[in-house]
Amino acid sequence: MKPVQPDAVLAAVVGAKPLPRTELTKKLWDYIKKNGLQDKKEKTKINADDKLKPVFGGKKSVSMFEMTKLVSAHLAK
């Protein structure tokens, strides 16, 4: 899989090196799990902390599906 380049906002969470999209997604989920950001009641919701809020366009909480779309906006083509 071709590596993608995270922008500065996303790099704060997953690092600045180009990564295959699968690896980027894995790092993002590792961060979410490590920081307990998955909603306890609604497992499909991700609650943003200070690093994720800019990635999520300033939203406090997004669905897993919305997260994928929002992360894509932070990848250099």
C-alpha cells in the first residue's frame, strides 16, 4: 500500500513520517485506546481530546465512520 503523508495536525497524533493508510489507522486506534477516548456507552463514538479535536474539525465527539472521512482531509495527496 502506498504511504500517505499526514499533515501537521494529524502528525501530532500519529507521527510525521509517511505511512501506509492501514498503519496510520492502526496508530490512530492505538492512540484512541491508550487514552480511553472510545465512548463507554456508545462504542461507535470517539471522544476527542486536545490533540484529536483539530483532526475532528473542532468536534468533541464523532462516529467511527465520520472519523475516517475527517482523517482523510489531513492527508497530503
